Amino acid sequence: MSDCLHCDINELVRERIEGQESVDLGDMVARISESLAETIMLGPKDQWAALTAEAIRHLGQTMLEDIEGIESSTAH
């Protein structure tokens, strides 16, 4: 494990799909979303909406940065 959680998660995902002929990315995204929801629910219930909004905001920002070729603040 590294000091970077997102790097560790991405490495785990890559290992999971490496060498497979086909990957159901829809199912993988759904499972990762379930994990995100469960992580959000570790927080106080009154913060779930704000945490969900932050997750969606960050998802959109990360995708826009990639589309526009801008280096993400979390890129390594």
C-alpha cells in the first residue's frame, strides 16, 4: 500500500482487469459506486448529501480535466 488511496484503488482495479479478454466496465463502475456509497455512509447521516455532492462534483471535474487535457490536482 502506498500513501495515496486513489493510487492504491486504481492499482487494485488494474490488477482485477489485467489479462481478461473482456471486462464489464458497467458492472465494475456499479461495484465501485456501491463502495463509494458505503464510504459516504460511514460519515454522519446529516453529512451524506454534502459528501455525495462533493463526490459528484469531483467526478465531473476529474473528467472535464481529462477531456480538456488539464493535469488534475490529484494526478501523479
